[in-house]
Amino acid sequence: MKRFHLFNGRWTRLSLLSVVAGALATVASLAAPSYAAVVSFGSGANQFNMEFVTIGNPNNAADTTGAPNPAGAVGYEYGIGKFEVSEDMINKFNASQSLQITKDTRGTNKPATSVSWNEAARFVNWLNTSTGGFDAYKFTTSGVNDDIALWTTADTLDYDSANPYRSKRATYVLPSYNEWYKAAYYDPSNSTYYDYTTGSNTAPTAVASGTGAGTAVYNGQSGPADVTQAGGLSPYGVMGLGGNVREWEESSHNLANSSVSSSRGIRGGYWFSISNGLSSSTRDVSGLPRFGNADLGFRVASLSSDAPPPVPEPSMMVIGMVFGLGGLAAKRRLKK
């Protein structure tokens, strides 16, 4: 009986090295950080998925033509929700624990509106703790619409002097003004900021719903579209950053994040806005953290954690061992 050996025939040292290099590259790619993912929260009948888009190109330059000025410079890779938080997500949050977030009722796939900043922060904290993580925002009282407290130097693991609102250990957060601005207006393909979230300096085409490139839900529409039908994508692939509903920023309007009662930034315009409301030059000022409005929703950002790099799958480890052993066998054969 003739036996076939993997390393018989015309294998050369160069070809073996090429295959091994390819295998190692695959393993390396598995360990590379990526925030593009569909993440499940809740359980059973109250489970829902949230899709995140990777916002890469860390250390990009800031934009100096919009509001605030400068804006958009982010020194790290992060993820942002591809879609606005929906009513269905809030319904399942409410069914999962005792705190109850108030919202408008238009339909399960409509954006969740009339949710205050404080309530949105409660929702984000639950995303963290329900998946084994840590609170992003420090609440010291139990009311669902109570203001947060600032993280302080006494909170050794959480305090960040650059942002006393947000814990350093949090994975899920409300997007800061820079994180939101970059996801909306920056085009990584040419390192350019655009005036509108559809990757253009021309106002998008107004639509009632849909996913067409260069479109947005604004300019006198009758109401918000479903979160997955909220117009064309940003250059990074995020939907509804311009139009549909306005969105909370994490950041205070004065950018200091030093007072828990300060107004928060609001961005993006809504279904009835004129085009200027969608542009990079418009940042609303009326967002007290206990405030909610029928045209105001939010989305979630995802940050890196302190977890170690992912371990290669067993199948990849086996491949690496096979090629390693094969390399030794070939080496021995060449010496004969």
C-alpha cells in the first residue's frame, strides 16, 4: 500500500515558509482588535442584539470648521451603534429589571424617544453590568431619572481626570462629542471631514424612510423611520446620524464634564429639521440631563476593555503545530 506523506513530493523550504507565514497571518488577524460585532444583551424573551461599527483611524486630526471647534479627533479605535436605540431595546430593558425607562410609543423598531440623558445612562450601565462589566456612570441614588455623581480620585479604578462622567473600566458608553462627530462626519478613505453625515458637503436627499445612499429622514417628514430604515450611511457605515431623531452626546455642552446638572450636547437633527440641523456646524444646547423630548433619542458606543487578546481557535493552533512539525520533517529530509 502506498502511503502519501504531506511533505513528500516537491515541497521546498521556501514553500513551507510561505504556508506557515500565511497561517501565522491568519492567527494574527484573529487577535487584532475589532469593534464591529453584533452583541446580544438580555436573555430569553427579553434578549436583543445591538450591532456596532468599528470607528478606526486613531489619532486622526480634528475638524476646525464645525461645532464645537475643534472636534472629531479621537486617539483610539472604538465602536458605535450602527442604528439608534430602538423602542424594542428599551421594552426589553424594562422587562428585565426594576428600573423603568419612560419613552414614546410608536412601534418596536422606531427609535426610543423622550428618554432623558439620565435614563440613557441607566440603560448603558445595564448593558455593562448585565454582561459582566462595570458601570459607566456613577449613580448614588435609585431614581431612574436622578442625576449621576462625578467619579473622583477616591474611585481609583474608574476616575479619569479628563472625563469625570465616564468610568475608565466601562465597555459601553454614550458617545462623547468627539466620538459622535468622528463617526458622523469623518471619511477615513481620504482623511476628510464633510458637512453632512452622508459623506458629502451637499445636503442629503430627504426621504420618509429607506436606505438609499445620500438620503436622510428630515425636511418635514411625518415622523421617524424605523432605525434600520433611517437613510444613507456615513462613510464608516453608520445609519441615521443625520435626521430621523436627534441624539444625546455624553459630553456637557461646555465640554468640561464637571457638573452633573449641566446641559448635554445634542446632535444630528430630526425628521422635521431643515438641512442645517443635520450639518457639522449645528450642536443643540437645550439638553438638561433630566430632559426628554419626542424628537430626541440616543445610540451607544463600545470601547476596548482590559481583557487579554483573544486566544487562537483550536483549529488554528493545530494548523500551526502541523506546519511546525512539517518544517522539521522537511529540514531533516534536506540534510539526508
